[in-house]
Amino acid sequence: MAGVANQNILLGVTGGIAAYKSVELARLLLKAGARVRVVMTEAATRFVSPLTFQAVTGHPVRSSLFDEEHEAAMGHIELARWADQMVIAPASADFMARMALGLANDLLSTLCLASASSIAIAPAMNQRMWQHPAVQRNLSRLEERGVRVLGPASGEQACGDTGPGRMLEPTAIVAALETASSEGLFAGEKVLITAGPTHEAIDPVRFIGNRSSGKMGYALARAFQHEGADVLLVSGPVSLPVPPGVNCINVQTALQMHEAVFENIDTVAIFVGCAAVADYRPENPQHQKIKKLSDRMDISLVRNPDILAEVATLEEGPYTLGFAAETQNLAENAQAKLLAKQVDMLAANSVGGDVGFDSDENALLVLWSEGEKHLPVQNKQQLAESLLRILADQYGRDE
Ligand code: C5P
């Protein structure tokens, strides 16, 4: 994304009381130099009149897919092509669900599918609705597809509740869209991230591997990309889509991951070792499927290279962030690993409970030589963004 000045911004407004704030959002986007067109859902028009947005933007507002007059002027596909960015504010629970499913049952949802532009959403809903697992699942799906989620903020709500679900203030939305420009936290920095497990072949159909979904590494790739970094992901076998704008080298084994990392390490400023690399691999992988002929089977294993430790001890190497998944004594083990691997920063998490591997949520204890910070249980994308802010602070200092 490239800020908002001189950008064609399609502002999508969905049905929620926060829709009235989007009038101010349209005004601020125009003031920041954007060209703004507004598309409203049917429900949004119950909260704010399209005429209000028309008066602010100087352009008619569209809300129907079957509007002959508007389709003759700028058809919906043309409108989808016109947009450099789409911002949906407020994004209701219903609209997020429709987006997550890929429905195209009104103009705005159709544009979300038809446009190649980046999409940001500013969710707004009652705090219970926001915390409902169905909404959180839709949120994760959207984030996995590269949708940028702005907010929501926490506080007093129009319905009288207090909690997360308030739409971010229009000034904060514009500021967030501006940050994704050349002024992002890691603008122009090259970052290499390892993610996912590695699979070490025993024979052509069996392997030794780790229980890693790759979600944290992919969330970090997305977060770095949003902050303007040039991201290279070296990924083990996972079933996640590569975030838009991120380059990816797919590997299966630790040796392949090692090779892909060291082919590129000279060019990067930051290395993030998020992969759950298998520490050992079978010494003699069989070329044919092993038959179960005896009651016992011994597999001889040999050590894999420690990619992170090797990168961290390079003489002119990049800034290094490592991860540690621990089942006990989190703080002590993490501190020991920070020193043993000589990494600049270590993010440790407990595994074995409800969070961690394969979960959408996690908590992290982040350590560096002069400090530490605890990031409480949250969605992995939000966690990645919080971690990046700590990293940006420390990386800036160490430069
Ligand atoms: O030693 P341990 O496996 O707990 O360390 C975890 C950290 O080291 C993670 O950042 C992981 O990506 C990295 N690692 C690595 N190569 C290995 C083993 C772990 O890069 N062979």
C-alpha cells in the first residue's frame, strides 16, 4: 500500500451505528489527498443517508449491484479496477462473515472479490459479538487472506456495554492507512522469516515432524509486509496461503530450509526464526516404503543444523529474533536460550495447553538483553503486530 495521497480509495460502509463516523472518515481521506468513492450496503443506508456521503465526496453513492444508471456510468468491475485500496468502515459482523465466505450477494461484497486492491476493514460491533468464536474465526480467515484489520478499539459502546468492538476513530484509521506507506515501521527493510514445520523423511510415505501450523510465522510475514518491509518467507509444509506481496520459498526438510536461508541471508537486515525445525533427521531414509516385518524398529537419527544459532553467530549477520516453545519453566528456559543461541531477541511461549501450536491464539514472553515484555493471550495477527512494535524499538536502538 502507498499511503492515501493520490490514491483511489473505495470506502465501503456497512450497517452499524458507527456508520455516521465514516462521513468524517471520507472527509479526512479527501483532505489527505485521496480520491474517494463510497459504496454502502443496504443496511448502512438505514443509518446514514447516501446523500450525506454524496455531499461530502462530490460523487453519487452506490449501493445496488442492479442499478442500471450507475452501471452505465461506471460498472462495478470498472469500480473494482479503479480502486487502489478498499477500506470498509464500519465492518459489521455480518459483512465480515460474508467476506470470509466469499459471498457476492450485494455490490460491496462483489467488489471485495472483483478488486485486486488491498482491503482494510475497521470492525465495529457489540463487544460480545466481537468476542464470539464465529466472529473471531471469520477474522482469522480474513487476516490469513491478507485483509488488514484496523482495531477495533475498546471502550464504551453505543449499546451501553463496555469492551472491545468500537470502531477506530476516523483519525486513527487514516493514520493507520498512512503508516502502511513508505513510512511503515520497517519500510524498505529486507526480512527473512522461517515458518512452519520441517518434514524429515523416514521413507517415501513417512516422516518425522513437528506440530506446527505456521500461523505465527505467516502472521509475522503479513505484519512486516504491512509495515513496509520486503519479506521473504522460507516455509515448511503448511496449508496456509502466502500473504499478498510476500515472496515465499517452499521447503520440506531442515537441510533445504538451511540452504534457502543461507542463499539469502547476506541480503537481509532482520532474520526471524519462527519455524519448528526438526532437531534430528533419520540417518538413512529408505527409498522404498518400509514393511512391518518385525515387532521392533529402530531409526537412527542425526542432528540437523541449528539454522537460527548459525545466523545469530554470523560475523556481520542480521538482527535475529528467535522463538522458543516450552512445556515447562518458560522464563528460565527462554532466558537460557537467549544466551545459548546468541539471538538479539527471543519470543517464548508455553505449549501443551489450549494455546500455542495450531491454535489461532497465543501469548508470548519477549526477552532481549536489557529487558522483557509479556504479551497476553491474543489472536496471532494482533500478537505479531505487538511483537513488531517491540522489535522496531529494540532494532532501532541496536542499529
Ligand atoms: O532449540 P529450539 O528448537 O527450542 O529453538 C527454537 C528456535 O530455534 C526457533 O526460533 C527455531 O526456528 C530455531 N531453530 C532453528 N533450527 C533448528 C532448530 C531450531 O532455526 N534446527
